[in-house]
Amino acid sequence: MSFSIGTDELLPDKTLALQFESLGDNCELGLVQRRAGVEPLGLLRFAGAPLRRLITALEARFEGIADPDTIHVCQENGEYMVRLSKYDFIYHTDVKVGEGDPEALHRQQVGTVGFLTRKFIGDLESGEKLLVFRQNEPLSANDLMDLRIALAAYGPATLLWVQQARPGHPPGTVVVADDRLMIGYVTRLAARGNVPDLDVRSWLAMLRNAHAVRPGRPAIAPAPAVPPGQRAVRQSSEIVFGQDGNASGYTHIGWSAPENGYTWSIDDRSAIEVPSPGAADSYWLDMNVVPYVAPPALPAQIMRVEVSGELVHTFDPLPRGEVGCTIPGRLVGDRTMIEIVFAHPTAASPLEVAGGNDGRRLAVAFNRLSLRRA
């Protein structure tokens, strides 16, 4: 199945932006995705990754990138940054100096880098996403060739090389060079010292055209309903938290150690992968939770639910007990595992807000989580 360009024109910006993965250099694509309303998890989404170092990392399959001794938390312009010294990558944490503990941030990043690296390699191997590369400086033919060879070692990767518009190539246009390389044009490439100064409109137009003309692209469509008379392999997926539960096989970043009957989500975001209960037009996510509160300093918690980088529901405030929300089937497709991210911006340390001795930034204690076809 394939889409015509007309169908692409109807594709929401949120869905469109999720079809692209940044190869680093800077965070321009990541900011475009944010302004489109999605927050996908990506190893290089907000990273500065010099091209030759990126090629070296690709050739080594990112070996040693998550070694705790090579992950460094540093300060830059009032923000904590993370430097991955193994390959000389650096990226934003969105945590301002003084608003977090550098040691706790380091522990968190060790797990985060490992998870995001595995996810990135999986995306490279699947070939489903368009890989976006941009660079302010001129790109040599040798560098481009080496990058393409390194990507091809993972699978059928398609590279979208973004350049500044010029005569004959106006903003938003895309040229298909071959079956694995496209060149897209935007009004301007953001200056290295002022990346937020980007032209979102021309970026989205270019991404839309790139998706429309991509050779052999996979279709994006809502998940089909199970045909009449055919049983789904699984009607629901159940995750149980705590020391006696099964959640440890599914949780990734943003979780504390399991406790007696529950597991705390911690810091600003926590991610979990849930087995798909089968194809459906929509799903119901059901959770049993206890938000961390400490009145009067912290009277409530906020929790946002994101699937495939798209916000599906906000609990503000998050109540205690049984809560749930609907997940559109189009965000799941034919995936066997569904990535769910919980954003909890009001996570807080009992040490700071209640005078306790627990230094973890607690958000929500999860007892149980289930996903079923609606």
C-alpha cells in the first residue's frame, strides 16, 4: 500500500514529524518536531555530533557509548549538558544549573544513553524512518560517501540531506538523488549559535514532500481492525510493578528500583515498552497509580502520556487509584511493542519538599498497567 501526494497533504504535522530521525549535528530537526507538537525519544535528537565522529560511532555500532566513565555531566550557558566522550557527542538535558543534582543526573543518563542507543540502532535496522542530516559547513564527497556506507551496514536506510534553498531549489522542495538519498531544501539552516531561529514552515513543507516522494516508503495508516471470526493473539497486555511483578522486563529510563507492590517513576520522564494486544482502531490504557504529593509544597502531580512521541492525554492533577486514557490505533500500527512515555514535570525529592531523607525525584508509584483493544 502506498499513499498519493494528496494523502500526504492531509497527514497531520504531528504524524509527519514522527517519520524522521535526526543524525545529530545540531538540534534543528528536534525543535521542528517540538513545534509540530511531538516529543519523540531520540539518541541524537538534541545532540551535537560531528560528522566524522558520527561515522566512527556508526562503524563501531556505538560500542562503549553508555560506559559510565565516558558519560560526563557539564555546565554550559546555565544548563546541564551531557558529553559522551567516547564519540565526542554533546546534548541538552533541559535541566538548568541549580535545578538538579549532577550526580543523580549522571546516574539517570547512564540508563538513558543505553536505552536510546538500542532504540536508535533498531530504527537504523528497520529502515522505517527517514534519517535527517544537515550541516552548516560544506560537505565533502568523501564524507557523504562514508556516511552512506556506514548507514547501509545497518539496513535499507534512506538519507535526507537538508540544505539551504538556492536558485532552482526553492524552500520546501525535494530532489530524489537515488533510492537511498534525497536532498531537501529549507529557507535557511539555523546558525550554530542560534538554532531556535529556524524556519519551521519551510522545514515542514520539505518534510512533507520528502515523505511523499520517498522511494519504497512504508505506508502510514491506522491499524486495521481484526477481521470477523479471527482471534487476536493477545486481547490485552498486563504489566505488574513491584518486586514480585514483571515490569522490569519492560521498563527503561526514568524508573527507580522495584519495591513491595509498586515501582516509582522518577525524574521528568519514564519510558516503558508494552506488548501490543493486537491490531485495533484504538486502545485503552488502564493504570493503578499513586502520585507523590507533599502538601503544601507539592499538592498534586501532573502526568502526560505520550505514544510514539505524540501526546495522547494529560492528567492534571493525576488522581490516586484507577486512571485511564485512549490511545489511537494509528500510533501503534503493526508494531509488536508499543513505547509509552510518561512525562511528569512536577516530580520532586522528599528531601527537598518534605524534609525526608529520600533524594530521588519521585513522580508516580505504579502498581499495575494494562493495555487492551478498545
